[in-house]
Amino acid sequence: MDWDELLNPLSPYYQDAMCEQQRLVNLQDGLITATKRLISSIYPQIYHLESAGYTELDTTIIAECVKLSCKLNEIIAKYYVEE
């Protein structure tokens, strides 16, 4: 496999990479949404933070959810067994 094959939109390698990337983005979006929903249900004071608090909370949620989604994807890819 060379770069031309990997970057060719018609290549199966490219298609597989794009599907995996889309799954990862969907997982990240879902984790971020669920985390924000959970935090707001547990900590109602979230609606009364200073501006810097909103920024730090949002940055932390996004960073940690991205790390978690990458780790989950890595584990699943490593231990997946085809039937």
C-alpha cells in the first residue's frame, strides 16, 4: 500500500479509514453530549458559573471525551474477533 492508494477516495483503504474516522467522531460527539447532560443533571449550579468556568468545563469535557473515544476505539480494534 502506498500513499496514492491510501489517499485515493475510490480505494478501499481510504473508504475504511473514512468509516473509522466517522465512527470516532460520532463516538466523541455522543460522549460530549452525554457528559454535558449528566453533569447538568448532577450539578445544577453549572448554570451559574463565571465565564471562565464555562470555558474550562467545556475544554475539559471535550479533551477528556476525545481521549476516551480514542482509547475505546483502540481497545475495540485490538480485541475485535470476526465471526
